[in-house]
Amino acid sequence: PERLEAIRHLIMQVRGQVAAERELRDPPPRMQPLLPGFMDLPQQMLDGFRRKGDASDLGRVLAAATRLRDQTDRVLVLGIGGSSLGAKALFDALCHTYHNELTPKARMGKPRIYFVGNDLDNDALQDLLELLENHCVDPELPEERWGAIAISKSGGTLETAAAYRVLRTEAAKYYGSQSPYVKSLFVPITGASGKFRDLLRAEGYSDEQLLTIPDNVAGRFSVLSPVGMLPAAVMGLDVRAILLGAAAMTRRFLEEPFERNPVLQYAAVHYLMCEELKKNVRVMSVWSRKLESLGFWYDQLVSESLGKQGRGPTPVTAVQSRDLHSRGQQHQEGTRDKIITNLLVKATRHPAIPIGMADRNEDDLNALSRKSYTDLQNAMLDGVNQAYLEAARPTANLILPVLSEHTMGQLLQMLMLATVVEARLMNVNPYGQSGVDVYKRHTNRMLRGG
Ligand code: PA5
């Protein structure tokens, strides 16, 4: 608490700096790249929709989603890193846990969703092609239709570009090369310029048919742009509620004092823990399997934004109570280099499931028959926190009242804002990824020679 008090002035200064970066039109070279567009994007998307309706960015996202939802049984989301992980986080958090296994009726007409184009795995791609191929009877009216959302901001990402090429070829075989489905069921999202946009234009897409990632929004900060919002709308999620939650978090960040500002508190504590107390391993301990992908999204956000100049925390996602049986021991008694955040959801979506009485009691559970799954989970969380306290392991709880579009919007925006604040406290630029650019250059040279 004393250290927090001591840096409070600095934190408020950094908030002012981050807020001012939104207005900076011509940043000095040391601040480049500067891509703060994600902060105001949710409100801008909502305002644009209010003013221009179907012609706005959000209106076009919703129209494309309706088309994909109405006309397909499966939708592939092609993209990697920031062009994939946010949509996956929303899918896992907010859709039925077994969405893809449900019957079409139980899915209420929503297509199954697959996240692909995020590796170079030959056999996994072949399996996908087999999955897509096996129902086609009439090329003009296949029994089961599939479509894709192809996402690449730069347009130069090998995995996504290769997957797009293979799957477009597959679609042409599936529907027939002249079929309008090939184009209408492939919805591309890309930056304002780049190789992907050039290719799409050559394929006959007009600018109105393309969804654009704003120039000033970086890949890993783009979940609330069409990158995350189109897949979310296809899943049948309430996209406006996600954006409203995020916009509310931006306002809170900009307006609230430190005591009521979750962004500033989260950033300050993590900055102090990492930079001053050398707690370099940052464990996001999620107490719902539905939040594991949110953890992976955050892993990327932290790794690419803060892992620079030989510094930065190492993020780890743990899913509880599963990983208490694997990582738990280490977190409690291993190297003292960790800070643990329990990410909790207070209210379950379904009524609590009781353990119940049974005729045989060899398992000794009859004593707990009136307890529910929620009771067990809460007891385990309290037990773990008590053990961490006794072992002097720094721990905090981050609590969502419910898992909903609105709370997910708040959480995503909170973690993105906190990452930028932390980067500015550390004096690193959160937006570039110079290391990644180097390995991409080497790969290209190895593939093309020279
Ligand atoms: O955060 C980033 O910038 C990266 O993780 C990108 O999102 C990822 O490399 C994909 O890039 P692109 O959308 O340009 O294909």
C-alpha cells in the first residue's frame, strides 16, 4: 500500500498521458507506432450505428453476420493472434459450452464456428477439408453450406494468407467456381491497404463489401472492431451490449479517481509487482473453463505489448480447479516470482446443481448432499486463497457479477487499457512488435531465398 501511495501521482500523470495520446496526430519517432484507436472505438461504433444505421461499420457487420447465419451451417474464422484470439474468447465465454455439438435446432439456427488458419499444421488442415467436403451433393445447392470470415489487418500473415488460398480453392470446388456463394459466403476483414486488400479487389470485392480494421487500432487491441464483432454477431451474441460495456469502461478509466478505477488499480499493482518486487510470472487463474480462451487472449496482449527491451512479465493462464492438480503445487510452494489473479464469475447462468444423496456412501459425499457445485467451487477458492495467504503469495480476486456480453466488453477493454497504462509506466511502447517482425523476415527469406 505504501508503494502504491508513493506512485499514485505518477499513475495519474500516466492516465493523462494515455488520454492525450488519443488526440496526438503527429507522434514523435520515439512514440511510433502509436495506435490508441481502440480506446474510443466502442463508442464510435455505437454512435456511427445510431447516425448511419445499416451504412455504418456496425450496420455492415450486422448485415454480413445475418447473411452468414442465415446461409451457412459452419463458419470458419481464419486469422491468427490478435485477428483470432478475441473472437475465440467471446465464443468460449458466451456461447453454449458444446455449441458445435448441438443440433441445428438447439443452436437456434446459428452456425457451428471453427477457428482455423492459425497454424501451419498440414494434417489438421486436411482433417478440416475432409470435414467440409463430405456433405456436398449438388454444387449449386450443397446440403450443408459453409462460409468463412478471413481476417488479416496487415494482409501479410503467412498462416492466414495460405489458409485463405486453400479454402477459397476448396469453396470453388464445393460450390462450383462460378457460384456466387464463393464470394458471398467469404467475408474478409482487413486493413485499409496491403496485399490482402489488393487480392480481394482483384477478386472483385468492392470497398463496400470489405470490412475494414481502422489504421489506428493494433491487431491485439482489435477485438472490439469488426475483427471480434463480426464473429460475435454470427454466434448470435449481443454485439451492442459488448460495445456498451467496453465504452463504459473507457469512461470509467478516463473519469474515475484511483479508488474507483479498476484499470489504474490493476495496472499499478501489476507494474509494482513486476518491476519492483520481481514477480515476473503473471498467473491469470480463471475459475471457469469458459474463460480459458480469455486467458490466452490476455497472454498475447501482455506478451506482445510488454515483452520488450529484455523486460516484461510472463503471462500464464490457469483454469481452476483443473490446474490446481498440475500447477497448484508450484504456485503455492515454487519460486516466489508469481502474482496470481483469480478471475471469478459470481452468479452462474444455470441454477446450482446439488451433489445429492445416494444409497451407497463409500465416497463419503452424503454429508455434502445439500451442497451444490457452486458451494464446492467457492469452498475450494477460499481454501486456495487461505493457503496462498499463509504462504505469502500475492493474490487478488477480479470478480465479474455474471458472464454476459456487457461484462465481457468491460473486461476486455479494462485489460487492454491496463496494458497500455502499464507499458507507459514501464516506458515501453505497447503497440509495436519488433521481435515478431524479425522472425517473419527470416522466414520469408528462407522460403523465397535471397
Ligand atoms: O497483435 C498483433 O499485431 C498480432 O498478433 C497480429 O494480430 C497477428 O500477427 C495477425 O496479424 P494480421 O491481422 O496482420 O494478419
